[in-house]
Amino acid sequence: MQWSKLFIPTLRENPAGAETVSDRLFARAGYARHGYLFLGQRVLRKIAQIVREEMEAIGAQEVSLPGEDAAVTVARELRSYRQLPQIWYQIRSERMDAWSFDIDARRACERIFTRCQLPVVALSGEFLIESEAGESRTIRCPSCGYTTAAQPSAPPAPDPAGDRTPEPFHTPGRKTIAEVAGFTGLPETAQMKSLVLVAAGRPVLALVRGDHQLSEAKLACALDVVSARPAQPEEIRAWFGAGAGSLGPVGVTNVRVIADEALRGRRNMIAGANRDDYHLRHVTPGEDFQPEYCDLRQVEAGDSCRHCGAALAFRKAIEIGHVRSSTSVGLHVTNEAGEEVPIRMGAYGIDIERILRAAIELWHDNDGIALPAAMAPFDVIITPVNVQNAAQREASEWLHAECARIGLDALYDDRDERPGVKFKDADLIGVPWRITAGKKLAEGMVEVVDRRARASHDKVVTEAASFVKSQVK
């Protein structure tokens, strides 16, 4: 392709209002203007091709389904174990969604990230890239490495002693943890937070310490479901006889109760009374109700490593994908003995646009984008120093044709611009290799530049393209 025929509106200065590196470089490199332009769309298409290749390498079939519910509905037509395993995927709006049945497609996701040269952290079913531009976070133990085995900070005050009986008290208009803490004068850590969710069509009461937040990913894992949704107000009232803000575990027999490990061993806490505007004091887990215990909470600042006691470090991260797996989706097939057995379903998501953003956040320098060859808009850019020089122009045109012949994706910068402008643009747009036809052409040589390593090699004209191919392929 010839640069002069394309729309690549590069900028020398950062645009106003662009907060992240990727936002700035999307605009400066001509990848985007109110949406993706030619270069940006080209990179997204290359990433999508990597996704397709790796999914199809494990036998995945490309489909078009509106979502997970539709995938489950279609999967109900599976009848026999002989039809398994099945993997379906779709790519829509710069996102891949996939559904697997009796097979784990996690390795395909990992190979996608490896080919994109992304140092992915897998945490609680999420695939993350550490970056200051991210809205998620990773948790690192400086001594043990990555871990979710976190020990929460201790409550600021000990629990009241004694074997006390739950006692209702009036809390008019107090529904939130903070409001009840202000009303009682006790810290938020003295309360149990009650959250009602629906998993696989059934209600679940999840309990965490008042100052903690529920991790829905951990809850889904504990329940062996792909996902769980918050219950609707009318559902909550039907199951508990009260509205949100007055809920608790005491006396609950029609709903599964699961409690975070931080509540194990606690005594005489405050919980909702399942009666509007009332709470209970002196509630003891394991005595006044019998929950299942699991790690349910989000890790917080101040937590320590459960293994070695070191303070955990938090880093911002970009979530680029996730995986959930469950046998609780109601899918069954007949086994060899003629018996109905459940199918394990996995749900996978990969955000192609976020892969590009994460790659730019990771692979850039003061001169622009330095993408890996696998996702770069072109493999190589061919640049004559002076396009008006007949020898340089003819050599560049021959190199452009030679690249096409041997399977390299090449961009020919045929613009009548100063060399400095063309070199800066080449560095800016993220092409990993540049072949420059300049003064050394008189000796039959061209300069081959590795964008990321900032290394140059003098090569014979007829060998330059094959050398680049040996590096990028």
C-alpha cells in the first residue's frame, strides 16, 4: 500500500483532553477520530485474526448468538456425550465471547495473549494487564508473588463477650451499613452485610463484614455458576418478608446462606432482622445460623498475605478478558450407560479493543507506538529518503513488490516529504521495521531499522525483505 493514497492524519502534539497514553497515541498516530480509522481498524482486525486462529486451533466454531442465555438455550439441543466437547465463539463490536461445553478453552485465551506479547495476570477469573490507565487492579505479595490469599485487617474493637441471644431493636430509616453504625455508635466491622443474589435461578444470601465488599467473581466460583445477578426488590420481599437494608441470616430456611471467611469465629454482631426498620444485635455465626464459609470478599488496602504476613501491594490494571465455569446451568446429555449427566459450561470473554489499548500502554516511547509485529498495522514500512531520486524510488518500489511476493505486509511511504517527517511518522504509527533507501543505495545497500530495539542493519537491497521476514515471522 502507498501512504499517499491512505488517510493517516498524524499529529505532532498531544490532543487536548486525552488522559491516557493510549488516548493520546490513538489520536497522534491517526488510529482514531470519533471512532477507528484505517490504521486502528487494521490493528483490531489483526488481533481478531489471532483470536480466530487460536480458537479454531482447538476446534471452536464461529457463531452469532445474542448472549450467554442464547448459548445455553441452543446448547439444550445437545443430546449425547458423543457430541461433546463443543466450543462456540463469536466476535462482535471488538469483543470475543465464547462458550465451551465439557472442555476448558482457557489455554486458547492464554495463547492469544502470548502471541500479542501481553504479560497477563490471571486473578479471580479475570485476565489483567498492569497499567496506570486501568480501572481494575492486581494484588501482589512482595514475598510470595501474586495471590488472593489475603488476611483482612482486624476489627478496631473486640466482639462483645458472652453467649448472648439475638435481640431485635428498632432502626427507623437506617438501611445502609454506615447509617446503622452511626445509629448504634459501633464500627461498621461489627455488622454483617447481607446481599441477595440469584444464581442458576435460585436465591443466595451472601454475607460479608460490614466494611467489606462482595466479590461477585469469587461468589460465582464458590457457587459453581457462570455468573450471579442481584435479586430484584420484589424477589427479596417475597423470600425474606422485608426490603433490602433490613435483611439478615437468622431464621432463614428457604435461601442458601454463604458467609465470607472473615465472619468465621465472630460473635455478637449486628444483622438485619428480616423486618422493615429492625435489626438484631448479638448475632453469632455458627450458633444463631449455620452458613457455608468461603472466601467471598474483595481484597482491600491494609490486607496482609495469608501465607507470609507481608503487606499486599495493589496495582492498577486493565481487564482484557475473563473466564467463568460451572455445571449449574441446567445442561445435561445422555452418557454411554443411557444416564443423564450434567455438562460443565465455560463462558469466556476477550475485549479486543482493550488488548490494543493495553499494548499501547505497555509498548510505547517518546516517539510513539512500538507494537509487536503480530498486531502492528504493517510488518514493515519502506521509506525512500528522497522520492524524487529515481534510484531510491525504483529500489523502494521493487522492495514493496518483493515484500508482497514473500508474504510481508508492507507500507510504501511514497510521500514527497522531508526525511525527518517520514521517519517520525514511521516511529509514531507503530510499524516494527523500516527499510530506508538513501545514500548507501549507491553501494547496493539499504538500512533496515528495528523500531523497538532501536537497532539498524545495513543489508543488500535484494536481501532486505527476506531479513525482515525472518524477524517478524
